Amino acid sequence: MASFFATYKGLDRRILILAGGRAVNTMAFSIVMPFLAMYLVEKRGASGAVYGLVYLVSGLCAAAGNAAAGEASDRFGRHRMMLAALLLRGANMVALGTAVLLDASIFVLGGLVVMNGILRSLFDPAAAAAVSELAPPERRAAAFGLQRIGINLGWALGPALGGALAAAHSYGLLFFASAGIMLAAAFLISRVPDLGGGGGHDPEDVGRLTLASLRAAVAKNRRFFIYLGLVFLGSVMTVQIFATLSVYSRTEVGLSQAEIGLLYTVNGVLVVLLQIPAVALIERGGPRRALTIGPAVYALAFLVVGASHSFGQLAFAIAVITAAEVIFAPALSDMAAHLGDPRHLGRAFGLFGLMQQFGLSMGPLVGGLLYDHLRTRPLLMWGTLSAGMAVLGLGYALFARRYLS
């Protein structure tokens, strides 16, 4: 506890409240969404490629939403964007629960999943821009690390609760609980004053992200857009811990829904425990070093997944993945704030979120295709993903040498 206060001492209290809001929001999301791929495959007979396609379309729409939301948060304010996202997403969860209870078509379910992705994209750029503006540059790793703790507290509670409730009650009912929790997150965010945006920027410039302005931005800040390309590749790889791992754990390793929920709880709890030493590592070595170490540890973790045949072995793999995550994720956001235009951090994080979402949308399709063709050869399946992570680490090392030295 003492080390926690020492690590985060001096940060604006609004950063802590935002982390609390993220914890509640993530818990609401993670009660239901990690089990959606299993529901589509087991209950509705969808293939890995079908659920991958649903997530692909959702991610592509969310990617565009991130860019628009970043611009809107510069113009209208961070606070308004976050509240709108939470309230509308709660309503969408009610619609999803109703669709599941009524056995709606996969087309209807897919459309609501797409809407969920769009609404989620309204929240993240505004929240990241607010954290960047509230924290001094030398403390951004700590500030984003605190956000990760909030997110993963939600992951520690949500999947375990969702897995236990899904075993005892209808899966569709869980979406209504999720909606209620999102309203609680909206209330918490509503208590945070003055989160920036909405008047501190040139009205002639904000909200005009056109093709011409994008070309000019690339020419002016080329290294930021090269960085975004690496962010895309990393997102394709890191998202495999969710849809692909949950389906693989269920069908090939034979874990129950409750056990899969516990795997994500292990991830959430370990993030809380490991994030403080990880922040110290990032602040000591800098985000550029963290961006090469993180993918190397992910590569090792994916090989461990491929060699796992039980809950205990997969829990150990999750622990290794978590070690990579707590190093990699805060450094990603820190570097985006460092490389982006400080006058338009909403725009910077909107573009950052756009590329992340492109990767997150492609990831389940990539994982689904690997699952369909290589699930009986797990070392080859997860070894392919491990090789992708190794390439990513090399890319970050070359980027740092060329643009950050």
C-alpha cells in the first residue's frame, strides 16, 4: 500500500477518479462480452470465421468512431463525450440482452455488437486525452498505469462474476446487469469537473480532419504515423487473449465457463499487483525500452499457451501475458502523448484509437482463421502468433533507433 501511494503521489485526483470510472465501466463490459464468442459458437453454431467477421466489422466501425470522437472531444469537451458514451452503451446492452433472450438472428446480434464497438470508441480518446493533460509528461507512465489498474480491477471482477452467473442464470439476463453498472460508471464520471477540451482549441482547426489535413499532418509528423502502424500490428496480436483464447480454452483444453472467467480474473488481479513495479521499470528505462521488452514477453507467453493442457498451465500463461501487458500498455499511451500534437490531444488519441481498433478488429479474424485450421496443432497455432510478436518487438527497436535517439 505504501508503494502504491509513493508511485502515484502528486497526481491530480481527477486521474484517480477517472481510473475508478474505468474500473466500473470495464466490469460492466466484461461481465458479458468475453463469453459472446462462446455463445455464438456453442449455442448458435457460428464458426470461428463468423465470429471473427462480426468483431472485424465492429472494430472497423469503432476505428472510425475513435477518430471522430477524438475530434469531438477537442471541440465539445472530454466530459460530454464520456458521459454520452456510457449512457448510450448502457442502452445498447439492454438491447443485446433482449436479443439474446429472444434468440434473435446472428445478423441482429452482430449489428448490436457493432453498435457496442462504436459506442465504446466514444469514451477512450476523450479519457486518454484528459489523462495526458492532467498529468505532467514525466508522470504520464504512472497516470496511464493507474488507468490500467482501474481497467483490470474491472476485468478481475467482471468475468468471474459473469462466468458464475452464466452457469446459474440465462446469459441474456447478464446484459441487463451490465447496463445498470454502466449507469453507475456514468454517475461517477459526472462527478469529475473540468476534464479539458471544448473551448481550449482553435475553432477554425478543431473538427476538420479531412484527407488534405491528414496528409499535411503526416508530412509534419511522420514518426507519429509510423508509430501508429506499429500500434496496429500490436493490437492484432494482443487481442488474441480475448476471443481466440476463450474459444480455444473451451473447445480444445476443455475448461468450463467459470474456469475461463477465473483466467481473466487472474489477469485482472495480477495487473493490479504488477503495475506498480512495471511503472517503476518504465520510468527508469523509458517507454522506448518498454515497447521492445513487452512484445518479447508476449511472444514467450503465446508459446506457453500453445504448450498448455490444463487450467493451471493456462493460468501460468495468463500470468506471463499479464507481465507483458503491464509493461507494454502504459508505454503505448505514453508514447502516443509524446509523439502527438500537444495542441490537439483528442485528435492524437483519436488516431491512436483508430489504429488500435483496426488491429483489434482484425485480430479476432486472424485468430479465428488460425483456430479453424490449426486448433489441433496448438504449438503451431500459438507459435505463429508468437512470431508476430517477435516481429513487432523488432519493429519497435528499429523505430526507437531511427526516431527516438
